[in-house]
Amino acid sequence: MQRLMRLVKTGCIDLTPLLTHVFPLDEIEKAYELFASRREQVLKVAIRVS
């Protein structure tokens, strides 16, 4: 795990393709619902605080 984290930290591995959906904080319920249902090819959601 430490080796993997070093690779991510140094930019050798780009995990951004795994982040498939971004939601504002006020849509957090929608984000959780989407993730739970696994619709729209969701892999990972991020909640954005503006």
C-alpha cells in the first residue's frame, strides 16, 4: 500500500479517470443515490465544496 501511495503522490499513477462524477455539496443526496445504484457507469463520486 505504501508503494502504491508513493506512485500516486509522485504522479506515476493518475487516478483521475476513476473519479467519474463531481457534485456540489448541496447535491450530496443525489450523489449518494447515484453511487448506491451504480447507474451511469459511476465508479467514484466527489463532493465539491464551493
